[in-house]
Amino acid sequence: MSFQAYLDNVEAKTGKSAAELKAIAIDKGLADDGGLAPGVKATAIVDWLKRDFDLGHGHAMSIVAYIKGKRN
């Protein structure tokens, strides 16, 4: 599955784009414009996405990668 397919599946499941999820993560203090907020580990974002959006680990990690700017 391509990275874009992961993002498309996340949007289909949550109703939110990767950019919208990043904005929510920023509002929650989990991220900033440069990536993860200082002191925040990927696990915190994965746990939030699993809890609030019922995402699986792989899909949550695709959002972490998007937030970090590794895949845009």
C-alpha cells in the first residue's frame, strides 16, 4: 500500500484529512509547524489517534510521518 493510500484510508475512516489531523495535533500541543512538539513522542500521537479515531497502528503511524514532514 502506498503512503498516499494510507492517508486516503485515514481520511475515509475519520472524515479528516492528514492536514486537518495535524492541525488538531497542534491544537492539542502534540505537534507544531516543525513536526512533533518538543518532548512529545510518536506514541502519544498514535495513542490519541487510536483512542479518538479508532485508527490502527499503521494508519496512525502514517499520520505521525506526515506530521514529522517525512512524507508530504
